[in-house]
Amino acid sequence: MNIKSQNAALRRKAATINGLIALGATMIGVTVASPIPAFWRGLMTGVWIAGTVGLIGGQVFLQRAHRWR
């Protein structure tokens, strides 16, 4: 795989992860503002935060792994 296709693959993966991070951030806001019982609001907010933090960590790993090649 040449450098150009490696960069294109990284951009595709990074764009997908960026989109998922944006979705996670949106869902955190929606969950916090929704009129559901406090227990479920707290649970779902925690789930979305954990997922979003995991995606951010995945993006950092992806970019660092690409840099070390």
C-alpha cells in the first residue's frame, strides 16, 4: 500500500470516528435534556459519555499508530 492510499484510508477512518464522536456528543445533550426519570437519564448519559470517550481514545490510537509507521 503506497503512502497516498494509506493517507486516504486514515482520512476515511478519522472522518468516520469524528462523525461518531459528534453523534455521541449530540446524544449526551439530548439525554441530559430529556424528560425521563433521573435514574435512566444518569445511566444513559454515562453510557454515551463512556462511548464517546472510548471513540476519542480510539482516534488518538489510530493517529499515533499511523504516525509511527
